[in-house]
Amino acid sequence: MIALLAAMSQEIAPLRNSMKVEQKASERGCHMYKGKYRGRDVILVQTGVGRRRAQRAARLAMERYPVGAMVSFGFAGALDGRARCGDVVVCDALFCGDGEGTSKHSPASCFRADAFLTEVAARAPASADYSVLRASSVTVSRVVCEAGAKKALGQEFSAGAVDMESYWIAEIAHAQGVPFVTVRAISDAADDTLPPFDRFMDSNGWRWGKALPFFAGHPDQLVRLWRLRRSMRQPARNLTGVLNWLVDNVRV
């Protein structure tokens, strides 16, 4: 059975809406859907944002189901000019960008994705609208909003994408001997500056007590947020296409 894990409802919705759900479970903020997707047995998991939620959801999925492969997917920011908005990045190496790597097997705070799963995902057909790329990724505890900070992070790790969960899911999969791969769609380019999500979103998720007053006082940023959400529709479709290819071509 393939476990597909993503942080947010917007990321899992395209798959869940096309899935024949046989069983639902919610526990400690983690939402799991077991059923058939494209004729295959899958477990679709909405983990929530950040390290703690991602680790807990990965453990729960493996405790409850016979997981043979694990896929971390969702949106990511680009760290260099190779990836455009909408491109899909298959991550072959996953770094921890906050100095929090805890694995005894990974002194450099890096995990390597399963070679077979990576090769299959990287062969997914692209289109004129987007490319499927291979690059390393960096997992951090806060959203990286400034273009300069993205560039510095990319140069430090020689990485092409940044997210907030993939390294921690990889750590749990590695500890259990479960093959894993990370597939991320680029939602913001390296030279894009985002609204200051880092003020009110971290590894514990949204801090609404700070977010709501900020957006109330900065309606222009609320408009930017709305536009950003709209712009994620195409990356979500592209990501779903690559995941469909992966599900169709992997037998576990």
C-alpha cells in the first residue's frame, strides 16, 4: 500500500475527490483516508503543517496500515532559477535547514530518497506548461518569504526547493525501513517575495491570533494571499498528474 502524505487540505483535495474512500480516521489533528485511488490501495494522509504533525502522521499511518512506500507531496518554494511556478520537483536528497536533524544514520542531516521511486517519479510526462525536475530539498521550521533568504538557503544546501515537512517524514520512513520519495510542486519562484507568513506560521501551523490582526491592518496583503491561493490551482493539477503516474507505475 502506498501512503501519500501532504500538509494541507488544498494539497490532498484533488486526490481525495477522485478517491473511493473506504475508511476515514482522524486522530490528534491527522486525517487519514483509506481506499482505492486509480484502482490501487492507498492511504491518503493530511498531516498538518510542520515537524511535529508530519512525524506524528507518518507514525500513525505505519502503525495502522501495511505501508510499502511513502510519498511526501505538496507545495514548495523554489530556491534557484531552475524551477518555475508550476514545475514539479522530485527530491532525491532531503536536508534539514534548521540544525535540528536527529537521525544517527545521517550525520550531515540528509536523507536520500529511494532510487527506484525517484526514477519512476522523474519519468512522469511533463507538458508545455510545466517541467518535472530533480533537485535536493530543504525542510525548515518557518516559511521562507524573502527572495534573498531563498537564494542564500539554496546556495548553502545546493538545493532547489524548500518545504516544512519532507525531511521529517523521510526520517520516520527511514527509521522503519520504508522506501520514500518527495514530490513537490513549485508555488512561488525563487525571486518571489511572499506575504510575511513567517510572522504567524511556523512548525506548529497558523497562529491565528497574530494572523487575523495583521491581515485586518494590511488588506493589501490579504489580496496578495488570495491571489497566491488562486495561483496554486495549476501547480496542484501538475502535482496530481505526477502522483497519478507514480501510483500507476509503482507496485508495492
